[in-house]
Amino acid sequence: MTVTTPRLVICFLFAALVLGSCSNVTFTEPMPLNRRDLPKFPPKWRGGWTDSDDMVITIGDTYFEGNDLDKIMLSENVLLRRFHGHLVLNQPEENGEWSILLGRRWKDELKLWTFDGSEDSKVAAWAAVLNDSSITEFVSDEQLEVKSYVLDPENNAAFRKLITEGGLTESYTLQRVNP
């Protein structure tokens, strides 16, 4: 019997979202719509963050990396934007859609959220916010019957509702590493 540690699961999830692996929820455009891209991470976000086990993520001026992650640089393909108290990291997928990761820092704690289509309650929340033409559902892996979703909020008000009305899944909470 194989035991999967929470650290391994979180590293895999974080790597999958950030490194451009096919997320099961993508957006047609970078979110939030029509916002400027930040050239750097805010100073209070920079430094080391840990899950209290072995995982450490380092955020620099224009990059982040971890002991299980390659260095990811902000660029025209990795966009960072502010929205509703969050930083939103956007990265294009191979299909031209965008995967996103939301983060919110409060003092020495960093919380990460994603959109996860494996929870029916989350999909129901998206359906309540977006009309049927703004959600595309398809089977991305027929053998495993994995459903994937493409979300297309018409404006930032709809994107805000996705965030505030139960559409997000908390991925992880990290604590600042004291220098």
C-alpha cells in the first residue's frame, strides 16, 4: 500500500498549476480582464515560505521557485495581476487557454487558491454565477473520465463573484520562513 503525503500532493498540485500542466479548469483570457500586468512581486511577498514540512518556496522580485519546482519567471507567458485583495498568477496552457492561481498574503501567512472542477459544489457555484454559454465542459481523459472546464466570465464583476461565492478551492497555506 502506498501512502501519499500531503506535502507531495501539494507540491504536485502547485507544480501542475504553475508549470503549465493541463489544469482541469482554464479561462479563455488572463484574469482579471483588462488589468495591467505587475512587473514584480510586491516586496512583502518576497522571501521564503514553507508548509512547515520540507517544502520551501522562494519568491523573488520577478520569479518564484521551490525545492521541487523549477524557477518560474514573470514574463509575457507568466502574468501577475492584482484583483480583489489577491495576486492572480496566469499561465497559458498548450490549448491557448489560461490556468490561474490566486494568492493572498496576510502578515506571515500565504494562502493559495485554485479553481478545481473535481468538486460538484464548485461547478454548481460557477453555474450560478456564469450563464451556460460562459462554461464549456468536456471530457479531457476518456479512460479516466476526467471532466475539464473552460470558464469565460464576461467581465470582472463575474470573475469577482466566482471568487467570493464559493467557486475557489483552497490549495494550501504557507508560513513565512524567518531569515
